[in-house]
Amino acid sequence: MKLVIVGNEEECLGFSLAGIEGIIAEDDAMFLEKMHTLFGDRDVGVIAIADRYFSLFSKHFSSMIEKRALPAIVFIPSIDGIHHASSLKEYLATILGIRL
């Protein structure tokens, strides 16, 4: 299983220094295309996504992750600041797919 990061070039570069594969998505259309590809890759165990894509991901993929254990999805703060502010309770509910 591998860990990948989906974000812009700067975010991917930072993680590549730690040996993590970066998937560059510069706009929403490219993000959707890359996510469909990643969901089809059985070797991907964890996908870290820049939080600027949180609402887009929720809109298009939330029903998909409710039915699968892998890949695990983790949202990380974007390099240009936090785009999605939520409480820890809401964040965990989104990731785990349950309401606490």
C-alpha cells in the first residue's frame, strides 16, 4: 500500500522530499480526473488531499468512500492557508462516515 498526496505543485514537492508520491492537481477538473484514477488503483492505501478540495470531494466522492475501507482519505491544510474550517467532531464524522 502506498500513500499519495493530491495538491498543487508546492504541496507535492514538500511531501516528495519525504518520499511520498505527489499527484498535482491545479484545478477542479484535474482534481476530479486524478481522484477517479486513484480510486481505481488498488495499490493506494491512503490519499492525503489539500483541504481546498474538501467541498468538491464531498460533493463527488462522499458516497463512494462510505462503501469502501480503502483508500483512507485525509485532508491536510493547504500551503496557502486553511480553506475548510470545522470542529474536530465534524472532521472526524466526515472521515469516519459516522456522526459522533
